[in-house]
Amino acid sequence: MLDDESSTHVLRVMRMRPGEVLTLFDGEGFEVEATLEKGPSKDVALARVTGALREVRAPHHVHLLLAVLKGPAMDDAVRMATEAGMTHLHPLATTHAVPKGERPERWQRILVSACEQCRRADVPVVYPIVSLTEAFARLDGVPDRRVATPGGPRGVAAKGPVALLIGPEGGLSDAEQSLAERAGFAPIGLGPFVLRGLTAAAVAVASVW
């Protein structure tokens, strides 16, 4: 029996009917096929598992350190980065990005919705908003570190865990850029043009695969 939110998605949004096949996932990297059956009421979805459990997850971790963007741009960035393959989201407070009431729990719901959309079985981890220094402290065991920098050299596919730092619309300050480079973040370019923060987040994540 699916929970209220999932039932609404299946019955109201997708308009699925008994007998149709759907894929269930646990958010930890596993999925299984199931068949929709008639539920106890018109608002409750009942699914019978019919397939074998499959493991479907990213081959390595992609940490996105993203300065909090203004308004709906942050929501869009979270959604697009999830679809591109991000596994860990580290929202940042920086000199040019001062959070104003943003709620990581909202981004968690967006992550789940994005996974449903792109058929990901592993829901990315979202952390509380912190400073650059605090976020860097979480990256033990992630030697491949990159910071998006206009005009920087083109990045290459990652062979293991990777951390990507994306500044806000106003960019990182000179002090923050120096701090990142001292912490092992190598400058990389994301193409010939200056990108908006939400576009940069998705392009950076997609570039490491």
C-alpha cells in the first residue's frame, strides 16, 4: 500500500489504472517492478511486487557545493542537478549568497520528485546550509575537487568521488576563491559563456560522467 503522496502521484497525476506496471524505489539505490491493483479506496494505491529487486545507483559520489540561489532558481538547480547525477547537495552561505528563509526539507521533496521523474532509485543526500569552510570539512576522502571558473580549463570525466563548487550569481569573492583553491579545488570551465547559477550546477554535474 503506497503512502498518501505516492498514491496521489500514481492515481491523480499519472492517472494509472489497475493492471498497469510501475516501478517502486526505496531511495537507497534499489528498485522493483510492481503491478497496480485495486486499492481499499479510490485515493489509496495498492501495488503488488512482480519483479526482482534491482540495484540502480550512481557508480560514484558527486558532491555539489552550491551557493544558495535566489527564489525559484535554487529549486530548479536542485532538480536539474539531481537529474544530471548529483548524489550529495551541500547548500552554501557565501559573501554574495545570504540565505533568507530557505528550507532544506523543501529541497528534499524536490529531490524525491526529480528522482521519480528521471527514474533514479537513489535519492541524493541534502545537508543543512553552512559556510564554505564547514562544507569543505565534510569532504574527507574526496580528493577530486573542482570549482567552476569562467575561462577555466575544460574538466574531464571523474574516475571516483568528486566535489564541485558553484558560486552564486555574483560569483565567489576573491577571498572565497582563494580559500577554495587552498582546499584543493582546481578551476574548471563549463563552456565558452558565463552561465547562470542553476545552469552551471547542472552542466558541472553532467560534465563529470
